[in-house]
Amino acid sequence: MIEEEILKIIESKRSELAIDPDMEFTSAERAIVQYKDDRNTPGPTEDRLAWTIRYSCEWGFIEIHIDGLTGKILRIRRSV
């Protein structure tokens, strides 16, 4: 998937992902990320080619990892 497709997915799910209206898109990059269905249980992880998308505002940010092939949201990290 290309960056524009990934951003459309995120924008269509913006309220579902609880992205504050004050947050604006700041960056997108592709990277290999470690993924595991349940991060709270022990066991192996797998490497996935994903987009790392970041939205931010003056009081925090949200970082979203999205599988680059399927568009599945792999992880959400917030700082507020």
C-alpha cells in the first residue's frame, strides 16, 4: 500500500482510533516492526513491513503501526 492509501484508512477510522481533533498528521515512514497478536503473553514475535504514522499536537502524539500489505492496524502508541 502507498502512503495515501494508509492515510485514507486512518482518516476513515479517526474517531474509532480516538485521534483527538487537535492532532495533525506529522509523519509517515515504512519500517520493519515486531508484531504479536497478544503482547501480554510470552512467545515469539514476527517481523512485519508496516507504515508508522504519527499525529501530534502541542500536548502529545499518537503513533500507529499499520501493516503495509493488508492495512491492518498492528499497534497504537500514545503520549499525552
